[in-house]
Amino acid sequence: MIRSILLSVFLMSSATLFSQKLSTVTYQDGTQKLNGMVTSNAGKKLPGVLILPAWKGIDDEAKTAAADLEKQGYIAFIADIYGEGNIPADNAAAAKSSGYYKQNYEAYQKRISLALEQLKKQGAIPDKIAVIGYCFGGTGALETARGNLPVVGVVSIHGSLAKDQTRKNGPITPKILVENPADDKSVTQQDYDNLIKEMNEGNADWQIITYAHSKHTFTDPKSPDYNEVMAKRAWNHTLMFLKEMLK
């Protein structure tokens, strides 16, 4: 009971902190209005990190990452993939919306590209930009690499590793870090093996770190899957990768 109360207080204070640190940036995909968020150091010439959120859209995990990345000296921009009026209300809606972009990967890559342009407009140095993504956003990080979008590296954090096998493997320029929970039931051994084959055939610079005793959403404090020890390790690995790419 006490732990629940403390967690609630922490989340409420975190929400206040987020509102102070992040500003909404409105942009467009045709007639669709998109509402991303940027850290308070926008306007400075700094390396940039695009954050692709999980399947319900911009959430506290993405906002926490943005705040932490600002402390590390990066401009962070959280992408709005779904657009205003299309934010999923529940898991069923999130599965449907994220499923659309997984199947229509070119539309996903376009939304990521638009967010990257916004990150540059906020001051990010064009040749020092990386992408990190959680869950559905982790899939987006891999799609960024598959599309050879103009970034130096991507981090997929408990993302889906699968790709439609009718799609041909091609060259992959961005460096890749995959942070994979060992007990993620949404990732099959075939998915894992196919990704390695794809990255090798693309001559990618890649690495996969697998976290023991970790289920799918192991980095999210609000999730029953949360593994505090492994989540901290994963974040440290993310920061080490970004430092190598961007500093």
C-alpha cells in the first residue's frame, strides 16, 4: 500500500516536471496534424535524439527518456506517429493502430522522417542524430535503419524484431543496438535469427544485448514486467551507444 502511494506521488511529480521541461511542437503530414514534444534546450546547436514512443503514443517513459537525454547534452524530440485525434484509448486500439504502421512500413518511415526534420529545426546537428524507440517505437527504430534514414545510429528497446519476409534485405547504413528482453514472448527465435541474417546481409554495424529474467516491457516502471536492475543496465547501454555515435 505504502509503495503504491509513493509510486503515485512520484508519477504525479514526474508529470509536473515533464510539463516544465517539454514543449509541444506542431507539424503536418499532409492534412494530418502531428504534435511532437521537444526538450527545453531546443534552439541550441547540439546532437539530437529522436524518441519513438510505444504503441499508445507519447507516454511517461518517452518523456522521462527525453528529460534524461537533455541532461546528457542532447536535444530530444518525441515523435507523434499517430497524429491528433488518433491516439489509442486502450490496448485493442493500440494494437490496431501500431499494426497498421508495421504492415505499412513506408508510412511509418515517412512519419519518422517528418519527425527527424522537426528535430533538425529545433537545432539538432544534422550529422549527429540518432533514434531510440520503445516497443512499437523499437520497431520504428529498426525501420529507420532499414530505410537508411539520415541518422548515425538506432536503438531498439524491446521492439518487435520481425519483418515481412517478402521484403528483400538491403544495405543498412545506421549502426544498430537492439536491447532484447530474454523472456519476451512476442519475439520468436525465427524473428531473432532473421534479424541477424538481415543485418549481416546488409553489412550493418550491429549488436544485440539480451537481458535475463526480463519480459516485454521491462524498462517501463508502470508495467508489471518492469525489471529495475535490467532497465538501468539497458539505459546505461543506450547512453554508451549514443555517446559513441554523437559525441
